[in-house]
Amino acid sequence: MLYTIGMVLIWIVALGIIYIGVMYLLRNEANAAGFGLPVLPASEARAWWQLKGVRDIASGLVLIPLIFVEPDAVPWVVLVEAMIPIGDMLVILGNRGSRARAFGVHGLTAAMMLIAVALLWLG
């Protein structure tokens, strides 16, 4: 049962981050404003938002074939990928951005990923 709950969380993370990445490609400014940094980059910096979108899509997509091909590796990959929202959270906090977004979005995502890893290992 713990393993199943962990895998459901992994699917939520994978699909959620793919969705967020797609939104960064389609609605750059709206997503950038919600990231949590104190200053919205100039519209000329649109490519940076799109790069984040590509990063997010790839981060989510890497998990899907792994679930089917090498399920024992999933917790290890998710453990490493949890460094992304942790890093995002630290960048936001280090730049005096929104603490609510840093902890409530990025910190919560990292926590969910780490909980999923623990459930997969315990299950």
C-alpha cells in the first residue's frame, strides 16, 4: 500500500511539473510572476522563462518511462530531482522573494517528492 501511494505521488509530481513546464512555454509572464522572485524579468528575458519550461517538462518526462522500464531506479531519480525545487526555493529566499511561494510551492513540492521516495523505499 505504501508503494502504491508513493507511485501515485510520483505520477502527480511528473504530470504536474510537465503541466507547469508547458505553461511556462505558453504563458511566460503569468507564470514568471507566480514563481516567487521579487522582480519580474523584462519581457526581453522571455527565453529564460522558456528554458525553465523546457527544464520542467524534461524533469517530468524522465520519470514516466523510468516507472515502466526501471521502477527500482525511480526513488533514486526522484531523490536527485528533488534538488530542483529545493534549489528554486533557496534562490527565491536568497533574492528576498516571496517566502510564501518559496515554502508553499517549491518547498512543498520537494517535501512531496521526498515523502514519495520514503514511501517507495518502505513499501
